[in-house]
Amino acid sequence: MKLRACSSVLVTAALTLAPTAAASPARAGERPFLDRLNTVSTVASTVPENGDVNPYGVFTIQESTGDLRRGNVLVSNFNNAANPPAGEQGLGTTLVQITPDGTRTTFATIDPNNLPGPCPGGVGLTTALTVLPGGWVVVGSLPTADGTSDTAQAGCLLVLDKQGTVRETIAGDGINGPWDMTAVSSGERSELFVTNVLNGTVAGGGAQVDQGTVLRITLCTEEGGLPQRVATTEIGSGFPERTDPAALVVGPTGVGLGHDGTLFVADTVLSRITAIPHALTRQDSAGIGRVVTSGGALNGPLGMALTPRGDILTVNGGDGNIVETTPAGRQVAVKPINNEGTPPGAGALFGLSLDLDGDAVYFVNDADNVLDVLH
């Protein structure tokens, strides 16, 4: 797809970084970010009126507009209320907004039968969640018909306005099970970095297939108009992925954009973090990129956020730990933040996001369907 220029040209020096992106490089000898955080508190339940469970995506709102309020946290739900407490996977349709003091409201309940465009399979909201300038909320959908991987379909990105109404869908052209996302914006132009986990996964029947991708999707938003996709570029490929009866699908998940334009990716299947260079400008795939770190304290890393100094925070799907890694690949801190279940913390963690001050971490607790904070 040929890139159409927006009136404001995107340049690295002028970027407005999303909360998952870093503003400055790590400095040698500094105390790890996680060493300053010692307390986990529950903020609020993430379960809305319709009973949706399994919170996945987390995003800290940067500006007040419409029904969105600066400093509040958006959370997306992946499962519906069937067969409590687990629900059916890939059938969650709600976004909730939670204040720092614990007040929860439903921002959106999406009707899969009344969408303004195609979304193959319907609605099952994933960890892919961001808010663009002007209050445009973009959330991924990896839907199923019955809560099993056998019926998983490609899904789409849903674009909601600042009142929570779905205004458009972004589907096809490489979007196939959008699982997580980060974004960066300047003027009318935004770049979405989206991981995809359904390329050959269902056909693999539980076996590992190395077909997971990372897309850079360029959007332009002219004054008063909807964000429009003007380009899609595959910048990462070959990531391992597989179906899983407990998690539906396991594949590349968390993404975070570094200060130098490097995109970090959580490779969940092989418990490693990789780096795709020149993510803002490259026109080809870097494959899985460079391996930053592997193993150690990483145990199925899922959600990702970057600290203000540029370190990489990931939460483990295999245990209840959060891990801090420098861009150079040193795992400098690990901290338990959930001990529920057997083994402790397994399956409890997914999305995370820093607060506005960059001194606390919001994260979802799927074991209890709540939003927690490490502070």
C-alpha cells in the first residue's frame, strides 16, 4: 500500500509517545525502577454490568476528552460471562474506565452484530488497546464463536470515538488475530504497532508454528474526520505461536517503542524479548529481530511497558512476576505481584501500563478480575 502523506510529517524528534514508550535511555548505575515499588493494591473490579471477565488490555488515558478522563485507566475484557467464573474466550465486548480511586464505569459495550465495517468473526477484545489524540480509542478483536481456538477468526481493530461508539473497523491486509499494540502520534499521523497470532495457528492444532507477525499500521486523521489507514507494513515475522486450551492462543504479545525507534517485542512462547530496529521507518520485515534477553526470570512474558528511563517491564504468564530488563538485555529486577492459583500467579497477569507520573504500574489480575496497582 502506498503511503499518503499527512499534513504533519512524522519525525522522531517530534513524537508524542504513548505511555508504553520511553522518553530517555537508561543510565548506568541507576537503581532499578522496580526497586522503588513495594506494595500491590486493588484499585477496582473490572467486571461491568454484563458480567464480562478476563481483563486483558490496560491503557492510562493522557488527556480528557468526551467521556475519557485524564489519569483514568481503560481496560478491555476478552471473555463473556458464560460458565462463570472463566467465561467463554474471545466473546468479551466491553471496555471499562476506572479512576485511580476505584470508581468503575462502562465506557463501551460493543454489539458484534452492529459494526460499521468488517471484523471477521465478531468481537472478542484483546490486549491491543490504545487511545490516539482526539480521543480515538483503538482496540483489537480476536473473536471466537464458542470460546475455543477451533472457531477463532481473524478479527480486526475497532476504532471508537470519545463517547465509546464504534465508528469504523480496520481489517485485512495482514491483520490476523491482533493480540497487543502500542502507538505513537504526531499531528494528524499515528503509527500503530500490532502483533498478530493467528497466522497458521488454528491449523497447527496446538503445535508451534513460526508465523506470528508485527505490523506497523499508519493512520491519518484529518480535522473532524475518522482515522484512516493509509499504509500497512510488516516489520516483524517468524514469531512462534500456538493454540492453548487455557489461554486460547500463545504468541507474540507485549510491544514497546524505545527512545531510538527500536520496537521491543515479548516473545511469549520462547520466553524472550526481541528488538526490531528502525521500527518507525523500515519498509521490510526484520524477522524476529535481535534477541535482547531470553530465559532467566522470563516465564511466558505477556504485557509490556517501558519505564521513563527506557527499561522494559514485562509480566509473566507462567508465574506472578514482573521483570525489569535494560535495553542492553540485563534483567535487573524481578518482583512477585500475584501469588494466586497453582503454580502461584500462573495465568493471572496480562496487560500493564504506567500511571501518568511514571512511578506506579497498573496491571490486570485475571485471577480475580480486578485492576491492581504496584506502587
